[in-house]
Amino acid sequence: MSVLLKIEKLTVAYESGAQRIFAVNNVDLEIFQGEIFGLAGESACGKTTLANSILRLIKPPGKILSGKVIFDGVDLLSLRDTELQKIRWEKIAYIPQASMNALNPVLKVYDQIADVVKAHKKGISQEELRKRTEELFMSVGLSPEVLKMYPHELSGGMRQRVIIAMSLILNPILLIADEPTTALDVVVQRGIVQLLKEINKKFGVTILLITHDMAVHAQIVDRMAIMYAGKIVEVGPVREIYEKPLHPYTQLLIASIPRAGEKKRLAGIQGLPPDLRNPPPGCKFHPRCPLKMKERCETEEPLIMQITDKRGVACHLYNR
Amino acid sequence: MRNVSKTFASGFLFKKRIVAVDKVSFGIPGGKPIVFVLAGESGSGKSTIAKIILRFIKPDEGEIFYRGRNILSFNSKELFLYRKEVQAVFQDPYSALNSIYPVDHILSITAKKMRVDQNRDIDDVIDEALISVGLRPEEVRGKYPYQLSGGQRQRILLARALIPRPRLIVADEPVSMLDASLRAEILNLMIDLKNKHGASFLYITHDLSTASYVGDLMAILYRGTLVEIGTVDDIINDPLHPYTQLLMISIPIPDPSKRWQERIATPEFSAFRGLVSGCKFYERCPLRREDCRKAPPSLRKVGGRYVACYLY
């Protein structure tokens, strides 16, 4: 499998006054062509900041301090704005969190899609646009009737499908979706998850799925990475991670998911996520880690190590 | 709750009518403390029912009885007692706490008015409540809500709810805005509070995995109508109503070796829902018959539970 997107030593910080918070801290990541890659982690772990960085959507007080985002052989962070414009939406489409609530309420659905297309492909004819839109809507499970409606007339699930259709209209190679199923009911969620799988299979679109919901990752992704306090702590094929999670954080995270029908006492994770203005020395997880080795974990930051050719983990337990 | 209904009118000239709660009847048994789950998706009417029970809104018809007395006919003394015994915790720990006060001040307001033993020192009452939700008083006293995490804030809200020694805590999506690891802690706390403090919970949620973990009894709501009611174990293991079955197969299992195999149809509907004759689930029901359109099925007894479906 060829590498489609390669993130190298990416560091993104937020600066306020004298303080600097490293929201993404020296992250390396590879996404292969054709796969569905999951990025997991709880609030403030840095996954949304990472997604925003790919298309250089970080605004002050955030700043990309260093690193590369190599897509199709080109470092996106080194491109001029005009060049990056041609990549956004046409090659890489991005669905930010809660975007289904960001549809323009005074425009009909069709007009909003038409706006996007015309902004990127000025030469397209009305007929071609309409035809392409209708076909795309059918393939995302929407009736073309929806094109004539206003966003407020649609249910949450339908609006999410509209957003997905809009993101696919220019045939991108990579789709980045940040929490596409949060705030949707469980039945509607299943429909959206199914849809993303179909898009990946039918159109060959590579998908980077970002969500804190570990059950959704289990259902759909091929490989995944878990982030904690701005760093990747574990990466590998989804089956292996669930069968045998290596990093203590991953183990605790998986053990805290309730499964319908099971009453076994759930583990929580004692303590709180670190205050990134004043992070602990050494491994950022050590204050909460049940398996920490005092001296080393409290002083030395573990780096990601390849345990097998498919799995990586950043933990001193595997680096003795 | 007996035959409780509530219709909301909205839109220009109030022409649109949405029947939020449609002749709902169910009872939470007294005696042993239990967790009673009210499950349903958005628009099912579950939050409206919570507000009716808490007397934030009045139903259009029906009665609500608390320990045998109709809550709508309480005098002010009875109402004060009701508010002590029936407490609430809501979904959003970020906006539910007044941000201009430190959290111990917020708790002292409740402690002053509603502590059970008026002779007790307020600070003792507050400390006891904090400890019972797993917070160390020295860690949170003096802090403002913004200085605490979502999980800590939700614990503060539970602490506040516990001060009057309630018999029933109405918890509307108390964990849905929390991360997975925090969810587990708060859910465990609910179970512990039930066992140690004897408080029953009315747990309102759309998340059946958490419902299954904490719940003892469960009622499933669909568009304002109760469709199935029974023990959590019975319903999870053997869902009878076609809607309950649809809900159960839609729960994502956190296990990559158990992925959804077939593609289910998930037809979706626009936001406005008018009045419907017959069973409300007709359009989405894979087992529907013509008869289902004529009149809505009543709840009928099937084994140890009740199901509103002509199949039984």
C-alpha cells in the first residue's frame, strides 16, 4: 500500500501571553491510500488541532511551529495560499465538527453545493452540475428532492448526509471527518457509519476519521492511532489494538467502554488529563498510569517505537 | 405517571403542533432503590417527561403521582418537600453551574435551605456531599466552575443533588458530554449512590450501552409513545418491539471482530412531524401489516413486560 499522507514531526502550539501550550507535540503519522484511518483520544488530546493543521486551518493564537504534511509528494505547509486552495475540497475534503449545523439557513441545499463547485470549477455547465449533484445525492442515500429544501427542514442525519455529499462533489482523494456521528441518534449514526464505509469502498476515497467514540472506530476503521496530551501513544491495525492494547492509556480507555448486556464493573482512569500549561515531566500519562516505573517514566519522555512492522507504541514498558 | 400528554405548538400563528408526549403511563416502584431508564432518541419526548416530573412544565392531560399524591395539586409546603426529595442533574455540566460563584458557595445555597438535619453545620454537610461523590473537599473548595473539569463539575452537580437526601434523582443525559473514561466513573458513582444512599434514579438517555450498564428497569419511547417496558436484562437480551430491535442492532459494539454485517435501511424523515393515525412506527417497521395503520396499539403484557405492538 502506498502512503497518501505523511505527517512528519508536526508541532502546533497555542500562545497566550507568556504561556505556550503544545496542542500537537512532535507527531509522526502515515495514512495509506484507500484505507480508513481512525484518530482517537479524549477531549483536548490534540486530534482536532492535528486535523486542522493538515489543511493549514490553524488561526492565531494557534501556530504551526514545525513539521511537514506531505501529500502526494508535496509538503502542504510549504505551499502558497493559492496553491493550497486548489488542494482544499478538490483533493482533500474536510468535514469539521458540528458542520451539519453550519449550513447556510437562507440558501437551498442545491444553491450551497453550487456555490462550492463554482468557486473551484468556474467552467462547469448548469446541466452537468445538476446531474452530478443528483447522482451524488442518490449515492449518499438522499432523494434529489432534498436539493430544493432548506437546511432547517431536514433532520440531523439528513443534514450530515448533505455535508458528506458536499465534501465529495469535487471527487477528493482524501476525506477528513471530525466527529461526524456525535450528536446523532444511534440508528442514524449507524447509517452514517455505513455510508462512510461505502464511500471508501465504492469511490476509493481514503478517510481520516476523528472521533473519541471507540465503538465507532471498532466498527469501521482499518488502522488507528490514539492520542494523549498532544502525542500519539499507540498506532496499529484496529483488530490488534482491541485484542491486545499495549499502552496503559489504551488499555484503560478500552476498559471504560460499556457494552450492552455486560455488567462487569467499568474501569475509569483515575486523575485528570494534564494541564498543558504546566505539563508533568517525562511521560505525560505517568501521573495516572497504574504501570508506571517511577524513575524512568517521571523523567524521560518515551518516543514511539515500532514493536512490529505494523504496531507502534510510546511507552517505556516496551523499551527496556 | 398516568396518561400524561403534552403537545407543543410552534411556527407562525402556532399552526404546527408537535405531540411531544402521547398518553404515557409508567411507574417507578418504591421500596428498594432502583435505576429506571427512560430511553429514546431525540424527539422521543423523554426530556419533556423529565420536565413534567420536575414540575418545570405542566402536562396537557394526565396525572403524576409521587408516593400516592398528585404532584399537580401540591400546596407550597408539599411542593417544597417534593423538591427536596426529587432532585435533578442535567446534561451540560458546563452551563449548569453559576460561574460567578465558587463551587462550595453554590453547594452552601442548597445546604442552607434543604439540608435534612437543620442542626448540622453547613460546612460538614458540604464536605460529606463532596466526599460521597469522590471529590476531596480541599481540592475543590474555593474553586470556580471553570477551574474544574467536566467530570468534576458533574460530580459537583450530583453532590448538590444529594444534599437534601433525595429519594429520586432525575438525571437527563448526565454523561453524554463527558469523555469515555469519565463516563465510566460517573456511571459507577450513580450505582454506588443508589446502593449506599438509597437514592433511585430516573436515568434519561439515548445511549443504550450506558443504560444497560446502570439500569434495572427500562421504558423505551418512540415519538412520544411508550413502546416497550420491562427489565433492562430482558429488553437487551430479547427486544420485542420492532423499534427496540432496531435500536439494539444499531448500537456500535466496541469490538472489531463483531462488525455490522448487513446493511440496514435507515430512512430518515424531515423535521416536522404531523399527527399520525395508527402505530407511529408503521413507516419504518419491517414487520408492519395493514392493521397497524388503523389504530395505535396499546401496551399489552408479554411475559414479564409490556409491549405496544400488534405482533403480540
